[in-house]
Amino acid sequence: MKIACLLYPNFTSADLINPITVWQFVPGVQFEFIAAEKGPVATDTGLSFNATHSFADASPTPDVVFVPGGAKPTFDALGDPALLDTIARLSQNAGWVTSVCTGSLLLGAAGLLNGYRAACHWYPREWLRKFGATPSDARVVVDRNRATGGGVTSGMDFALHMVGMWGGEASGRLIELMIEYAPEPPFGTGRPELADAATLSTARQFMAAEFSETVVDRAAQRLTASPRAATA
């Protein structure tokens, strides 16, 4: 199984680390880490990932396309036509088109979610509608060959869910045990409906500075005028 992971500057490292931590146990898996140019790509934490392939030399027929998300850097990436074109091109022949967190906004801007249900981080989730998608608050959403995870930590759930679909429930159970995935959140405020009013208000203020609906509107307008809208 060849998994094409699309990288862009300062994406959220956990969005990629969590899924590949699970998927590394899939027999025969091959990862391609794809960016505008080969070499190190910075993430939000200061860690760097090494892009093994450029947009130009990525394998044209991956089994899985995966797009991580982020905060402001993802919204910056919504204005990167080379990235969006590459996501769209590689997804044409992929068996699965997938994302975690705000990565689904990039799938939408690439013209790949029109008519599909999709998950996203809770703050900008409704903006998926601008790309013709139906937003869902589920932690993992599978609609035909589109699979999307919610916020950052959903990457582990999402990846395990996919393993179960690819190799059967026994495979998912085994990997879940091997990585000792047994979350116990200490505060229980990981979703807006669970948070107290003060915590939710503070979070919204922070998110408002990082997530821009105006940028999404512009990406949706560009998609309408782009060949991707007709071919995706």
C-alpha cells in the first residue's frame, strides 16, 4: 500500500505523526512524503519532516492520499494552487482520499468534497459547506472513498478505523493494543459541547485569530473558476 502524504510549511505535526504511527504496522506499506520541493519541511512544533518526493515526481497512482491540517498555515495553504493541483491530481487515481483536522478544507479547496460528508476541526467545520461538502461532527467520517478525521487527536482514531477497513477488525484490534491506545482525557473538555462557557469563549477567541473564513471564501471562489471544479 502506497500512502501519499502531502506536506506544506508549518502544518500540524501531530496530524501526520498520529496516522503514520498506526499505519507503519500495515504490511507492505510505503510512505511518500510530498512537498513542493524535496527536503525538510517545518511543522508547527519546530520539528521537520523530510519530503522524499516533490510535487513533480510523486507517484501518480497512490493507494491513499492523506492531507494533514493545521491552524493559520493551513489557511495560507488554501491559496497555494500548486499544492491544491497536486492533491487533486494524485486523488484522481487513489483508492482513498483522506485528511485529518483542517486538512479537509484543503481537500474541499481541491474540489474533492463536493457532495461528500466530511469531518473537520470543530471551529471551521461549517465552512466545509463552501466547497459543497456536508460537515459532520463525528470523530471519523467515511463517505464512499473519502475518509476524514476531526480535530488533531482524531488522527489516531481515524488511522485505526482505516486499518480496520483495509485489513479487518482483527488488524485494527492488534495495532490498537500494540500502541496501547487507551486515551483518558484528564479534563473532559476536548469538544465544544463538553467545555464550560469560559473555556469555550477563550478557545473561540484564540481560534478567531488563527482561522479565517474570508480565506476560505476566497478559496471557494477560486475553485468555482478553476478546472478542478469540473474534473474532481
